[in-house]
Amino acid sequence: MKKLQTMWHQETINAFNVVLKPVMIDDLELLREWRNRPDIRQYMFEQNEISSVQQRQWFSKVSVDKTQLQFVICYKEKRIGACNLKSSNSVAIDACISAESGMYIADNKYRGTILAFFAALALNEFAFLSLDLRAIVAKVKRSNVGALRFNEQLGYVTDDYQSSEEVISLTLVSEAHQRAARNFARFIRN
């Protein structure tokens, strides 16, 4: 059996001035370097450093896992971060009604800029329009105040029932996403 060089999914998302490309084997070392950086790792639920062997094992698993989509965020043909969607209930991503999202911007030039919003908007738009999801969930460490504020600006609302002492669960529905997309549209340069 031939090893996959890319994810099982081939959707490239081109929206809001960013491109989300399926992770390819050639992205693995850069993704691992980013993921191992202390400034990124501190916000992850799993904070251990990842070896190149572990990264390849992760890719072997997720590249065929139909419950998730893994993307590299690109801006002006430069890789600047990563994002994903994962089925909330272990059903294939194209058959589920809700999914959990995750993302980070690794390129310091673009961290804390509007590009992070554009990447999230592109992913959310794809989730609602192409996958026909009813909701997207974001789980954020309570200590990650910036990510909480970020998600709220995207229209996510806190789900106290699903939250815990350490993690806040936020939910986004299509209508709230559309409002956020309209609000951010004025910042998009063509």
C-alpha cells in the first residue's frame, strides 16, 4: 500500500484573502517546528514536544481519518499557520452535524492581525456552506484570554454546560458566522 502524500480530502479553500490547503507530507516538518514552539505549545491541550517520528505517525493516522480535515493556512503563497475541523461525534466529517475547530497562526508577522480572523472565517464558511454543519465548537483554555476574545468576535458564544474549570467550550451557528463575515468583509482587500 502506497503512503499518502496528502490528506484524504483534497478541498482547497480560497476565501477571505487566504488559502487553506490540505496538509501534505512536505508540510510535516514545518508544522512540527511550529507546534513545538513554546509560544504556540502553551495553548495546546497536549503540550509535549513532538518528535519527527511522532509527527509522521500523526500524519499516517490523520491522512486517512475521514472524521477530520487538516489544513495549512497560506497567505500570499506563504505558509503562516494551521487549522482543522474534527467531527464532534466520530462520524465522518461530511456526515456530521457539528465539528470542533482549531487553529493557530505561527508566523509572528501575522499573529494578532486580521489574517487570523480571515483564516477562521474561511474555515467556518466552508464548514457551514460545503459541509452543511449546524454548529462549530471551539474549546479554549480559560487562561487563553486572547483566543476567547477572538472566538467571541467571530460570533461564538460560551456553552456553560460543556465548559469546565480548565476549558471553555464555545459554539458558533451559521447565522452568527454570517454576521461576523459581513462585519469583517469591509477589511478585505482584493
